[in-house]
Amino acid sequence: MQEIVRQLGELFLQAVPTVLIILLFYFILRAIFFRPLLKVMEERDARTVGAKKAAEAAQAAAAEKAQQYQNALKQARAQVYAEQEAERKKLLDERSELIKAARAAAAAQVAAAKERVAGEFAAARREIDSTVAQLSAEIARRILQSPPRPGGSRREAR
């Protein structure tokens, strides 16, 4: 048993330099390789998260800009529609005024024509009234001057 313990002791003594070398490599690799690698990976993760946040912020800004554009477009359309409606109303008002003016002119022409016809009628009436007595006297004179025809009826004499 002592022999086994001694062999184990020698084995451990022989393994000490190997363990020391492995530990030395571990610390060297950790300091030279793994720390910078972990640092680079952390930076990459931070940049990825930062880029995602920046992308989300850019998307939010783009959505806000799109909403502002849509609102501006709606306002512009509303303004154009309002201007068109105002122009249409103006044209309808002008048309209505022209129709009123045309009706007034037509009514004035009709009134003038009625007055002219009434004047002509009155003049004709006066002329007829002034010539009635003269015509009746002429008719009476002719009837009285012509002798009755023999065999003729009274009606023909008239």
C-alpha cells in the first residue's frame, strides 16, 4: 500500500507541471482570447439591440410622417372640395341672377307688348268710334238713295 501511495505521490508530482501549464494556458487564453471575444460579442449584441431600437424608432417616425402626410392630404382634398363647392355655388348664383334678369327682361317685354297692344286696341277703338257715326250715316244715305228693285226682297235691299 505504501507503494501505491508513493506511486500516487510521484504521479501527482509529475502531473503538477502539466496542471500548472494547463492553468497558465487557461489564464493566458482567458486574458488574450476569451475576454476580447466576449467583449466583441457583447458589443455586437448591444449594437443589434441598438439597431433594433433605432429601426423601431425609424418605423415609428415613418408611421408618424405617413399619418401627417395622410392628414395633410385630407386637408388639401377638403380645401379643394370647399373651393370647388364655392365655385359651384358662385356659378349657380350667377346662373340664378342671369335667369332672374332674363325673366325680368321677358316680363318687361311682355308688359311693353301688352301696353302697345292695349294702345293699338284703344287707337283702333277710337278710330272705330269716330268712324261709326260717319259709316252709319253713309250706310243710311245709300240705303235711302237706292230705289227698291221690283221683285226683290227686303233683305237684298239692305
